[in-house]
Amino acid sequence: MDQKHLEMLLERLKHHPSPRADLEQYSTPAVIAADILYLALGLEDIVDNKVVDLGCGTGIFAIGAKILGAKEAVGVDIDHTAIEVGIQNAEEVGADVRFERMSVLKFDEKCDTTVQNPPFGAQKKHADVPFITKALSIAPVVYSLHLSKTEDFIAKEADLLGARITHTKNYKFLIPYTHPFHKKKDKGFDVTLFRLVGRKHG
């Protein structure tokens, strides 16, 4: 499946019906998810690998990874509704994805690759740090989206965790009006994808 067709398929996935502001539950746009997954595909981080999506929401990365040839795809989220919708989404497109309802901090299964869109920290500063820490503890390769303005901070955190940044890519992340505190109909963030590799892995 080429990137455009993957994007079109991911566009069909249902979003969270009532996203929680405290968990910063924003759906990753299909165009961004497809682009990230195709970058990972090109770097041989998807096919025949176990891929985990931490804080998976309704499962866009896990489902996309499985469609692109992941040996196993797992979505982890603490929110019951997100998991339910994720299961429905996977069934709808015929993707064999396992979903686990739990805090990402309690998920300890080793995998080959994690792909994640953690909280940006808009509601709670540095809310994304535990996601980076957990991802690097279970996988040698991590793809993670963060606010672009935090790039220096992410680089320092990665270094402290014994990882290096091998690739970055910038996106405009548009968020539809989903919470009362949003002042505009569509709120946009400048975000950066970081590909992190643990030093002991390369």
C-alpha cells in the first residue's frame, strides 16, 4: 500500500467521541500519521517488527503499522473509551492489533519500535517526558511527536536517557475545536517528529 492510500484508509478511522482535556487527547491527523509511518517503513522499523503505540488513543499508529507489515502491533492507553474505539477501528479495516488498557508507565513488554504522539504538555508541563522514558526502556527505536519549541529540551532528555536523535521532521498539527478552552475553531501547533535510537542499539 502506498502512502496516499494508507492516509485515505487512516482517514476512515473513528476519533474519540469525547476527548479528555486532562489527558490531552488529540487525534493525530491521518496525513501526519501516514507520513511518520512511511518514514519508519523506509528505515526498516516496521516490517516484521513488533511495534507499540504508547498512549495510542483510537489506534492510528498501531493500525497503520500493522497494515504496513508489522509482525505485531500493540496499542496502549489508559482510557477505556479510546481502547473501545481503537478495537472497532482495527476490526473495520481488518488489522490484527492488540489493545491494552493501562497506564503506559505500567507497560513493560519489549518491542522493536515505538511510535507515539504523547501529550504536548499544554495542560501539564513536561507531560511527554514519561512517554519518552518508557518508550526508550522498551524499544531500541522510538518515533515521538513533540512541540517544536521543546526541541532543545527533548534533545537533552534523550541524551540523559542514553539516546540520540537520528531524524527530525516538522509538521503543522491542526486540532479541531474539541475543548471549551480552545479560542479558535482550529488550533494549530508546530510539532516535530523525533526518531530516537538508544546508544547501545546503534
